[in-house]
Amino acid sequence: QVLLVESGGGLVQAGDSLRLSCVLSGRTFNSLPMAWFRQPPGKEREFVATIAWHGVSADYADSVKGRFTISRDNAKNTVYLQMRSLKVEDTAVYYCATKDRPYSQRSAYENEYEYWGQGTQVTVSS
């Protein structure tokens, strides 16, 4: 059984930093691309960041580029999302996701990801 468990969300003030973690079990972590998506209140889920299975390449949504960093620790089966200079508009439920097929390409399209975590709430106050 594939399981993704996010943690690290919370209530912070604008300008603060926060680091999200997501642990994968039930799959060979170091062969899978990983991604973060988010769903702001009242809006559709949107792409945030993705990292290749090898960890060398990553892509970001324009709205977070330069502020967020995705990384992975294959020894811990964990993907991280370091968020800096948080804005009120970053408020959302954050989800991590992965694909079923090993060594597949990273992607910004949520319909290409088969496995999802339950989400962690990030609230940024002004």
C-alpha cells in the first residue's frame, strides 16, 4: 500500500518561513518523481513544485519561484518544501504527490500523479 504523509503545516505570519515534509512508504522512493500541489480556499488545486527522481532537476510555479525550494532525502524517503517570505496568498492545503511508474518524468500536471497525501494546512496571516 502506497502512503504519503505530509507534516509541517501551521499558522504563520506574512514574511515567515515554514518547511513541509512528506514521507512516502510502499514504493521505492528514490525512483519516483515527487511534487507539491496546493489548494487555496475556494479555489482549485494548483501546481507548486516538482523534483525529478534523481533530485537534480526541479520546476516551480511562477508564483513561488525564488521563495520556495523543493528537495528530497532518499535515505529518509522524504520530500521537503522549504517556504520563505510567505504571503497571505500562499494560504492553502498543501499536498504531496507521486507517480506510479518508476523513473518517470517530473510533471506539473496533477492528473499525471496517481498517489496523493491527505494534505497539510498552511495559513499565512497578514
